[in-house]
Amino acid sequence: MATTTNAVPVSLAEIARIAGVGRAAVSNWRRRHDSFPSRIGGTDVSPQFSLSEVEQWLRDNGKLNDVAGREFLWPRFEALGSRDASGLAVAEAARRMRSPRARSTPTGLSEEARDVAGEAARLGRSEGQRETFEFLLQRWLDTHVRQLSTTPAPLASLMARIALGTRLGEDTGELTVFDPACGTGHLPVAAAEEYSGQGLTLLGCERDPALAALATARLGFVTEGRAGTRTEIVTADALRADPFAGLRADIALCNPPFNERDWGYEELATDQRWIHGLPPRTEPELAWVQHLLTHLRPGGTAVVVLPPAVASRKAGRRIRGSLLRTGMLRAVVALPPGCAQPHSVSLQLWVLRAAPDGPASAGPAAQDALLVDATRLAKPGAREQGPDWEPLTDFVLSAVSQLDVPEGELPDGAVRIPLLDLLDDEVDVTPGRYTSAGGDPSGVDLAASWDELTGSLGQLTELAHHLSRLGLSEGESRTTATVGDLVKAGALTFRAGQQAGDATESARDAGMPLLTVSDLLTDGNPSSRVASEDAQTVAEEGDVVVAGVVRAFRAWVHEGPPIALGPQLYVLRVEPAKLSAHFLAGCLRAPSNGRQAGTHASSSSRVDIRRLHVLQLPLDEQAGYAEAFRHLTAFKQLLTRADALGEQLADDISDRLAAGGLAAGR
């Protein structure tokens, strides 16, 4: 292995991204060209190469085409090491892009970081300053996705639109927006993009210096050339040392840190912001809620992202009750899973409003609260992919638009609940608790479910009749071969799934679905996506996919677009002249086959795919078996569907009967 002093390392995936090709193409170059740079680090599975050597090789071999210089720039930022060092360097690059004559340099930057920032600034002036900064920022966010919690752009836009549409008072043509935990500025950016007026002030706090610097840089680009706009991001802990004490903003947007016990409970016990009560140590989110309300002008609106437990935890019921009684908690929106991190949780939006000042600006008296359940808009298996934002946004905005219209018509899934009904011993404001009753299926829905169940039972009867008439021999044993034997004979190829890189916001929109064993144990749908160039093992249509773990053992023929496979999943690609894919999958998924090939030390034990047995039959004889296996698969799928339909119908009718829904005379 060659060693290069101070070389910037890049992986195969990064080389593929630089050259605009798939990772497989780079692996192919490495095998076919003796001149391809030697590995300088990493492992045989994940090798690393010198960026400068790779760049020279790509240029010499005509592989660059129209690749932007920023593709070569990012690995140098990544090579700075820590998250903070690279983040501050990206922010410094943005500062130099916007102020090329600036002489002073922030303290804490290494000489190497200053050099990289200067190079980025020069590149930005030739390839587009904002485009270069946004590219570097997105790469930084993608690289450190596990350490950061950001607000996706569609959610930030929705929050800004809710706040702008529900604030009370006259529109003076000036707007002050406040975010006390702004991160890299997703929410202030959304507010700037949604507000069309000229007088705009964007204020924010962020305790992480790197995030605060990036937010400042980002807002500088967003508001550039916009008259009457002022921005200020302060590096501070907004709860412990509020740098904007006395501020009264028109709207406040916030996605605060969740479940932080060390938020300042002891030192802030007598703080004047707790007009609704001292937040318990276990309720830091309610501290952020009251902090936001303190910084709103009369009639101003705040929209905050909160975990669902805040709506029902016993420790917070006194504060929730006070927020309701004073009319400050106006609406709670339950979002489908996947809207933001953590993606497996159905987060909530709380819409808060400061009390109007005086009768002239007072809105309708708050006698109720609006509860909106948008969880029904979740897509199957969309924990990581996120929801379909267009219908979700339309639904939420249509519901919230009726916030101050007492007689307004609400969409299904939204209800107005009188405060007297909410102010019980629990003060639970979880929307699903109140909207489920309104979501009972109609008579038409029940009739459609009965029709579907009847049709499924009819198909089951036909398949049962067909399968019962199969001529099954007894006691006859046929010759078999293992998967390993078939690979050696050239009847199929075999590849194991690999651990993919972190799913990123950009990959969720445009990448390839990634199937894992965990997905198979839930609903069977991919819950994340991976950039296509990072997908190491891909199942194409017609391939056989096998789960090689005892608790999820199964085999099937993949249908549809290509899909990436995670660890413990395997793709088998048959040679059509020798083997039928459906015949192979049917043989492999036999329960006895999995038992003999598994280790069985525990439910998480692996199945040795190479030891699975397959009947040795001529291709024409395989066709009859393949058809029988397909019928058997359809039979099992219909059984599962009929079981789910029957359970749901029984539950729905039971609820209807318990509510006195039996027609008179029946």
C-alpha cells in the first residue's frame, strides 16, 4: 500500500460522485487500468485514495467532463477533521465570498482551514457564490447527519405559512421573526422566503458556534439585495442567557432540542418567563414554549415542533391547562412519522398566540382549541423517506385557516374541542384522542370492505380448491443441490447486501430505496433511501432476494424498480437457460430449508444461504413447480389480507354497536 504525506483521502463513493458515475464504474476503472492510483489508506473493502492523484488520473483519462470544481473542494473540507472545524471553515468561505475585501479572520480557524476557505471563496466567484456555499453546506449536513437535527425545508415552509396566516393585528409592512434555537437557519430562511414584504428582521440564537456561523452565512445569502432586511444570529444558550430579553416579535418559529434534562432547571427556578408555572425538570419543551410566548408581541403567533409526549405527560398538565385557559395554545397538529428527526415519531406542531392587546386588535374569544390529526397522511414505510408534502401541507393549512372562524367547516381529521372538555384531570391535547371518533368508517366504507372481504374469500376458495388437487407424491426424495453448488456451476450469481451510508435529505428525495431486515419485520416496505452511487448491492426486477436471518427468513422474486439491499439480505441472479427464478425462490423459502441451513443459536441467528437446497430438475419440469409456488404465494397473501380485513371489520362494527348504532327493529 502506498503512503502519501498530507494527502487528502477520498473513498470510492466520493470518486464516483466527483466523476458523476456510479460506484461500480469506479471499481471497474480500478480493475481495468493499471494506472489507477494506489490505495493510501482504509481497508480492502473501503479503500481510500489521494484526491490529487485521483484528480490527475481522471483528467488524464478524460473522465471529468463538466465536473464542477466544488466536487474536488469538499474532500478538503472533510479532511479538516472535526465537525466544528469543517463547519466553521464553510462559514468563513461564505463570509469571504460576500465580503472579498474582508481582512479579519475569526479566531479558532487553523491555517489549513483558512486556506481551504479562501480557495472556496475564489471558486465561488467563478462558479456562483450562493450555489457553492449551498453545496458545501449540504455536504456538511449530510456528512454529520447523525449529530445534527435539522428542520426539513417543506416542514419549515409549512410552519412559516401557519405563523404568517394566523397572527393577529394590522399588517404594518414590517415583520420580526424570532428563532431561539435556529441551528443552521432553516426556519428563518423559510420565513424570509414566504414573506413578501420589504421590512423584515430575522433574529436567532444558537448555542453551537459552528451552527450559528453557518446560519449567519446562510441568511446573508438569502437576504442579499433585499431592501429593509436585517439579520442577527447570536451564539448563546437562549434559556440560560437570553440575548434578546425584551424582544417582542411578530412570529416565532422553533424546533428546540428534545428531552434535555440539563436545561437550567435549578438556576432558572425563579425566572419571570414562567408565567404558566415552573416547567418540571423532565419538561424542557414547556420551557421553550413559555420562552417563545415571552418574546411575542400582542397577537403574535409562534409555531413550535414538539415530541408527542409533551401533549399528554402528567408532569406538564398544569402548564398545558394554563396555556388553554389563557387562550394561548390555539392548535395542535399531529404530523405523520418521517416529517423530521426522529423519523419514527409522529411529531406535533403547537400553534401559540400571545393575548391581543386591547379590543381593537382582539380576535374571537378562545373557547376551544383546534386539534388536527394528519397522521392518516403517512405513506407506508415512509419513516425515513418523509411524507407526501403537497397533500399534507394542503390539509394542515386548510384546517388551520379555520382557526378563528368558529362556524368554519373543518376537513376530516380536524376538530374543535371545547376547553371544558380538555381541562380534565389529564389535560391531554393529543389530536388522535379526539379525532378518532370522527374518523369512523361510513356505511359506504363498510360496504366496500365487506365486498373486498367477500372477493378475497372467493379467491381463497378457488386457490384452496386448486392447491388441494395438486398431485403430491409421498416418500419420494429427489436430488438437490446447494446454492453454493449452483454458483460454482454458473446457474446463478450471488451477492450479499452491504451496510450503506447514512440516508440524507437529498437521498430521501432522489436516491434508491434501501431494504433492511428491520423493514421486513415491520411492514416489508423500505424505510429509507440511499444515494444511488452508494448502493453496493442492488436487486433488479426478476432477481431472487433472500433474507438470511432466522427471525425474518424468506425468499421472493423482486418486482418493480431496482432496490438496494442492506446487511443479511442477499440477491441471487439466475441464468435463465438453466434456472427459473420463481422455481428457485419457492425452493429456497421452504421452512424446512431455512431450518437446516440456520444456526438457531437465537432468533437473530443467521441462515447460511450457500447451504440452502434446491431441487435438481430440467428447466421444462421447473415450470410446473414454479406455477405451484406462485399459487401458494398468492394463497398466503390472500390469507393475510382477509385476516386484516376481518379484524378491522369486526372492530369497526363492535365500536358501532357499543355506541348504539344498531338500527331499530333489527
